Amino acid sequence: MHGPIPQNSGLVRPIHIVAPEGTLVNPAFPAPTISRACPGVECCNTIMRALAHAVPDQVCAGVGNLNVITSSGLRSEDHWVHMEIYEGAYGGRPQRDGMDTIDILFTNTRNNPIEDLESHLPLRVHWYELRDFSCVPGRSRGGIGAVRETEWLEDGGFSIKGQGQRFPTWDFDGGSDGLTNEIILERATGERAPLPSKVPYMPASAGDRTVVIGACGGGYGDPFERDPDRVLADVRDGYLTVEAADRGFGVVITGGRSIDVAATRQRRSATRSGRSAPTAQPLRQPGPLS
């Protein structure tokens, strides 16, 4: 059901899809087609970016793509497999901020409780939180991705299906580009190395950890038009540093707790013309929770 209207052929009859064979949306055998969500997000981003020029009040800025890690192993004589979808984040919207660390667009999967995961599988989640200081500037800021660190308690292996490590999500109407995905493997031996967005299979040993740093959505609109009180709220929540609030949004905060209204007005007025596009503060190095 779509509201009070039953789904039927009449709903899609006015829609004609043009998908030339051999393209991403209509691949020809033997093209790989696993993990439809990742290219699907890119297709949606492309469509929204095109429509933004015609209907800017009905789209959001770029959406951060997802990552999927499928873990597996053998306990006694029983095989186990677990697929974890690491959420992306929406871009800023005309009247609202982008949604933080949420399953995106059409994949329709739930966020599994950590307690359930740890009670059934040889995995331990050491931390799971929003990215610190990763608020992407815009009149409506970009949604913030999550960081999740998972340790293997027994030997096994994993594969990765993801997207969005090379190119940041797109901004719109004066906002800033979002932040890319990142996946890091921390071996029990102390070795630490980045992983690509696609891994067919990689063995894991007890004590190894994967750190998944989720993408952030793009900013929508001029960040110097953002309500200073909302910028202050983001600083208090740990989404922004005081320096990033000044640099990216032109909001001067004193003592980390209050807005210097006169200085903010002067700063925004002095830098509004000819300034370069603002950027989000770089992500801190992942580490254990303090």
C-alpha cells in the first residue's frame, strides 16, 4: 500500500525508463551485479543532482554511501555468517539538516543491537558513535556518519562491499562537499592498514579489528546563513570545534559555550564576499573511547 492507494500497474504506467544495455543500470552478462545498494545510491545521487537545478527545494545534497562487511567463520563444526550494514548519511535539505547515520534511500535494513551480535557471534564492538568534529558546513549541514570498531574473538574471515572512499558527496548551493568513507584493518600484531571499498575475502585472526568510518552527507546552502544558535548546538554536541565553527560558518564562540554576536556579525560580513568554499574539519584518528 502507498497511503490509501493500492499498488497497481497504473502507478507506473506513466513512467518510461531508458536504460541502454551495457550501462551501470542495465549491465550485460557477465558484469558483476552484487551489492546493488552501492551503485543504487550513486544513481540516486546523480538523479538528484540533475533535478536540483530544476527543483532545488525538493532535493537534498549528496548522500554518503554505505559499507557492508560480511563476516564468517567456523565454530566447532558449525559455520556462521553475519552481514553488517554500516550506514551512510543524508545530505543537507532545503529546510532541515541531513539525517545522521541512517540506512540510506532504499536498502530498508535495521540497526542490529550490539548486545544481540555479541551474544551469538565471536565478535565484540568496542565503540560505535557519530564521527567527532565532522559537521559538514551548509545552511543545512550534512548528515554525520558513524564510526564502528569491531574485534574478532576467533579466527575467521570477511568480505567488503562498499563505495565512496575516493570522491566526497556533493554539496549544493554554496555548501561544502561531504566526507568520504574509510575502512581500516588493525591487526592483533599492531599493524594498521587502510582497506579498499571492495574486498572479495580476507582472513582475520583473533584480536584483529575493523574500523569503519562512515561517510558524511554534503552541505546545502551558504553556511554563513545558518542560525548561529544551531552552530553553537553542534559545538556543544561535539560535531564541531570552536575553530571549525569560526572557519566554516563564521560564528565566533567564546569559552566554548556562548556566541559573540558582534564578532560573528563582523566576521560574516567581512568574509562573505570572495571567500573560498568552507571545508569540514578533518576526522581525528580512530582510537578507543576515552
